[in-house]
Amino acid sequence: MLKADLGLKMSDIIPFTTRKDSGDPDISLFQELAGGFKLVRLFGGKALERACASMKMGYADNEDNRRKADDDGYLTLVLQDAGEVGAMLLSVRMADGWIEQLLFSDLSDRLEALRAIAPVVVERNWRKHYSWSHGYLITAHGKVVSVNALPDVVSVNGNLEVFNYSQVRLPGTLTVVGDVILHTCDVTTPPRFLNALNVVVIGCTMPRVANRVKTEGNLSITMSRMAEIADAAVVKGDLEFSDMPNPISMPPVLRVGGTLKAEDDSIHTFGADSVVMGDLKLVSKRTASRFGLDFSGRIVRFGDRIGIVEVSDNGNPEAREMEGMFTGIFKNGKYTCQLLDPETGTNRSVSPLRYDILWKGRTVEPENLLANSVRSIPNF
């Protein structure tokens, strides 16, 4: 699971129960670091104002920032060098370890300050929203790397956002314990493997999202030009794409734990090994859908021979299993799977938005079926 678990007690986060060491009741030593650096904690708006004045930054001018400095739910920290000159100011939300602010003093060597703070970020499992425009990432191994010279394997605890950049080269293996947001970008080199909580792609041009992509949550693609999504994709939440400038090919191997929502015309083709555990919601001006779901959640195409287990009025599956041909007729304001029953010669109409997953005659929880299905995919 890609869920950040702090695993820290309050006493681990705040190592001192009393304010000491500086002679100033509004300042306390928080942690000593390598290279003579140290973190001091500020208590109250007055301490924040003094620190910001010495570092020549206007952070304390904001009333909300002064309030957080006096709030036990936040850590307001200053990184000082060996000469006790403030190099960086941080505001950390203690409930989830989220770094809300990381600001540099104009007096500091930014790379040196980042290298000093990086081990603390990893040790305390702090998370951050990393923007490509900041120029750096702190990896899950405590390294500071430039976005212009990323190593082949990168893991980040937090979010990663790339906004309005061209010729973006992403790492070969990118793991993000948070969201990946690509917005108005030209991505020349997507990852071979992308693993994240959620992936959002808006207005981008790229060959594909990744060779292989896995999300604990959702994958959303909007107004983006690409020929295909991936070779293989496991989306445990929803897969949604809209306003695509050209039809897109679904991965040859696809697993969706939630809903797949798209415009019918924007799909070029589905791969032969495609399973959707939730709903299939296709919006189109066509009179018939080209795609649907069979009773096991597998994607079917116009003309496919498929099986269907009928469901009675009380929601229980009937014992008789039939086989018919999917024709995708539009009926009563929604798409239905029209099945030609060979026994009666009549059409059977079944909604492709069914949620009851049946497997070998018994009901199976969608997440369990997804987990079993994922195990059959190499390298996942």
C-alpha cells in the first residue's frame, strides 16, 4: 500500500517537553544535525517575526502563519548553520507530517541547507508537495537531486507536480507516495515504471503515461495527446479520460478496480486482457456502444461471443448461464449489452454498468478479484 504511515509518537516528534537552551522562552532546540546545523523550534508569533526579520523574509507578515507558530498542531522550525544564521524556515503539520512551507533565507547556500535537512525529512517521515519549478527533490533515501539530472530510480514521499514545462525527462522508475500531477507539459521521456497514489495528466503531449503504471487510487487523463496509456496498467481506483484530441489505445493488460469512464469515440481499442471491477461508463453520440462488460468484468467488443449470468429481481444470480453476442445497443438513455439468447432466439438486455462480480458461480469481492488478477501480470 502506498499510504504514508508516520509511525511516530508525539514524544518522538517533539523531543523536548520544556523550552530551553537559548535563554529565550519562545525558542527551543529541536534537533542537532550534521555539519554544525541545528533545528530550533519557534513558539508564538513574536518569535516568528524576529526570526523572519533576521532572515529577511516576509513570512511572518501573514496572520495565519503567525497563528500556526502558536499552534501545538504545527512545528515552526528554523534551520541554523554553525554560526546560528537562519538558513531555512519550515512549517510542518504534525497530524500527518506534511511540510506546508519550506522557505530559504537569501543568506543561505540552498543546496547545503537542503542536504542538512534531507535526513530529517526521511527520518521523521515528513511529506512535501514537490514542484518541478523548485528544481529539486528530496528522495525517500535522503538524497537531494536536481530535476535536470535525476537518477534512473527515484522515490519521493509526497506529491510531484510538473506544470508548463517542455522536454521533461522523468526517471526510469518513479515511485511517489502521493500524487503525480502533469499539467501542460511536453514529456519526452516517460517512466518505464510509475507507481503512485493518484496520477493526473492534463493538457500534455507524451508518448504514453509509462511503460507500466500502477496507482493505489485514480488515473485521470484530460486533453492530452498520446497514442497509448501503457503496456500494462493496474488502477485500483477509477480510470477516467476525456476531451482527448485523438483516440487512445488501452493497455494490452489492464486492471481497473473502480469505474472506467470515457468517451466511446476516444478509445481506439482495448487489449485482449482487460478487466474492470466496477462500472463501465462510456459517453458517445453513437447508437450502439463498441464496448461492454461480461459478467466477470472483462471488456467485450462489438460482435464478441460472451457469457452472461442473469440476475433476478432480488439481486441473486440465476443458475442458468447463457452465451450470446454483444451488440451494444443504446436503450432507455444508457448503453446495454444486448445478448442474443440462442435458446429462445430473443435478445436479452443487460446493463454494462453492473456491479455484481460473479466468478465460478459465486460472488467475489471486487478487490479480491482484482488482487488475484494482478498476480497474473508479470512484473507487478
